[in-house]
Amino acid sequence: MEFVLILIYEVWAVYSGYKVMNDRSEWLEEAKPLNRIIKFGICWFVGNLVGAFYIFVAIVKLIIRWHAQ
């Protein structure tokens, strides 16, 4: 079960990173194999940062709601 959740998170992270990094650099948009591999790596990294931020925000919101009760 954990593997499936991690897989879903990573797919979402790459998608989120792609949305952030799309059309940011002409070099990354070139249709060359090395550029595609590097773009995937950058999208994965940026997507995991975005995902970590959203998880942090969700945890803070849960803590605030818990304290408000």
C-alpha cells in the first residue's frame, strides 16, 4: 500500500514540476535526448519541492484546527 501511495505522489510531483518548468528555458524545450533527461530530472526535483511545500501547509492547517478546538 505504501508503494502505491509513493508512486502516486511521485507521478503527481513530476506533473507539478512539469507545469512549473514548462517553457522556462529554450534549451530544455529542444527535442534532444539529453535535454529531455535533464528536464525530467529538474521536473522531478522541483515537483518534490512543491509537494513538500503543500504537505507542510496541510500539516500546519491541521495543527491550527486542532489547537482551535
